[in-house]
Amino acid sequence: MPIATEVNKIEIPMTRELRDFFANKYHNQSSKLVDDFLIYLHTQKEAHEINKALHEVKLGETREINKLFNEL
């Protein structure tokens, strides 16, 4: 007996221009779309961490670098 799998969908409202862009760039390449999205998320996370670090430096809340290395 085959196993039924339900695929969840995410609907994102898009302008016609954005929809056309995705249709042209990722036509029959859904895995490329997922890869690019994961890269985007990772980049956003790194940018957030850099901004957080800069904010801590401005506030004088930084710690000694050897303590940071020990925590890693």
C-alpha cells in the first residue's frame, strides 16, 4: 500500500512583475529556488549577528576575545 504524503504550500502575495521574475528565473528548477532561499536566510542571519555585534561595541558591552573562543 503506497504511503500518502501531504505537501504543504506557502502562498505569498506577489506583484505580477515579481511572479514573472520567479517564473523566468526558476522555471522547472524548484530545488534552485529552495537553495537560493536558504542562502538568503543564512545571509540575513549573518547580517543580524554582525549588526548585533556592532551595537554591543558601541555600547561597550564587548567581551574579551579569548572568552569568546573558549565558549566556541
